[in-house]
Amino acid sequence: SPQVGEMVGSYVPLVNLQHQYLITDNHPDIAALKKELPVTRDSIAASYIRQEGNGFLIGPYETRGSKPWALEGVDWSFDRELFEGDLERLMPYLERCMEIVPLFKEVGISSVINGLITHTPDDNLLVGPAKGLRNFWNLCGASIGIAQGGIGKYLAQWMVYGQTELNMASLDSRRFDLWADKKYCITRAIESYERMYAMAVPNENRPHGRPIRVSALHTVLAQKGAIHVVNTGFEKPA
Ligand SMILES: Cc1cc2nc3c(=O)[nH]c(=O)nc-3n(C[C@H](O)[C@H](O)[C@H](O)COP(=O)(O)OP(=O)(O)OC[C@H]3O[C@@H](n4cnc5c(N)ncnc54)[C@H](O)[C@@H]3O)c2cc1C
């Protein structure tokens, strides 16, 4: 998307990171179950665990050492390809999964899927009209693919009627501009990947990539002990 945007002078702030999940062999105890296991997420394993066939599907979001990809641009011949599995990187998280799901120790791994997930600096999608262009629309940066269908409905309303029945401000791609430079996008993408399953607290202001947009009073206020919160990159006193 950033390269397509570039063709028309539009800045699309997103970064890809590798994400892996693995599928295990079947286990007779799971085959004997009368109902499907629930999908679980564990903050310490930073993983989702669910039943796949009569085995497991496990996807860790590594809390360190995550891998951004193609920071200089994606080769035009690349089309949703997969990479070699890299289990080494996942081991600390898989070990924790074995603690909480002991049956996982008893099955082999049948496949590892390693693909790309796109991330924006605040991990919300980029949706709506591109800044400064007429009739050029974004719908990209979806880290959670399952959200795509619903968002498509509101983008269609936006395109046809010029407005939507829901407030789209938090997804509007115009919330970012050149201030969200490459270094900021990479830093924030890594942060959002590595904190995917961290316990969130209300009004949390994650620290990475800050400060990037400040008022002339920022330093004076900070020296006097002001606590700043952030809104679209702007530091403002809480
Ligand atoms: C390993 C892995 C596990 C995942 N697990 C989940 C999950 O459990 N739940 C979930 O909700 N999401 C999951 N996701 C994320 C989900 O796959 C993505 O969020 C979703 O696919 C993003 O959709 P998209 O339409 O924005 O991009 P894509 O699905 O990548 O679609 C982009 C499309 O654009 C096409 N294209 C590219 N360049 C051009 C061009 N120049 N001209 C025309 N067409 C072009 C591509 O061929 C492709 O069809 C996972 C991703 C990975 C890698």
C-alpha cells in the first residue's frame, strides 16, 4: 500500500511484521472430546491457542525480537507469500503454552505458517479518503483481518453518501501525516506487535516513539512535572 500511495503522492504509514502460527498433530484425547475447545489467549505466553481438527493451533506474538519486513519497500513480484517457519524465535512462548496446555507436549508439530501482518502506528486501520486527493480511498493496515468485512460496509457508505453512520475518526487515514515518519512507524509497529497480548489498562499511553509532536510549552511543562498523554502524536498535558 505505501508504494501504491507513493504513485499519487499519498503517504501510507504502515509496516509489515512477520507473524507465525503452528498446527500440531492430532491427539486422541482431543478426538474423544464431545465439544470443541474454547479459543484462549494467555498474556504470559503472549499466544492464542485453539483447537484445529483434533490437535491445536497456536500463535505467539513474541514480546521481543519481532521481525519487521521489507522496510525499503516490497518487491512487486511478492504476493502474500509465506516464509520458512522459525520455531527458535517462538520457543519461550511455546514452553509456556506447554505449561498451561500439557497435551501440547505430547503432540508433534505438523506445520508452521509464517506470514506478514501489516501494522499502523496506532494499530487501527487506515480507512477513508486520502488527504489532498479527490476520490482516492484507503482501506489498508488491517492487523486483524476479521475486522475487514465490517469496515468495508462503512467505507462504502463514505464513498456513496460522503458520510458514515458510525464515527470513523479513529480509523480515518488522515489522522497521520508526514510527522509519522518511517522511524516512528517502525517503532510503533514493533510496540504494538510485542504488546499484542499485554494486559491493557484504561487510558494507557504507550511510551514508544514519543515525543514526536510537541507544543512550544512541552519542555517547560514537563520540567514542572506535567504528565503528558498523547493524541495522534501530540503530547498534551493530562
Ligand atoms: C500467520 C497469520 C495469521 C493470521 N491470523 C489471523 C487471525 O487469526 N484472525 C484475523 O482476523 N487475522 C489474522 N491475520 C491477519 C489477516 O490475514 C490480515 O489482517 C488480512 O489479510 C488483511 O487484509 P487486507 O485485505 O488488508 O490485505 P491482504 O489480505 O494482504 O490483501 C491485499 C490484496 O491486495 C492484492 N494486491 C497487492 N498489491 C496489489 C497491486 N499492486 N494491485 C492489485 N492488487 C494488489 C494482494 O494480492 C491481496 O489480494 C493473520 C495473518 C497472518 C500472516
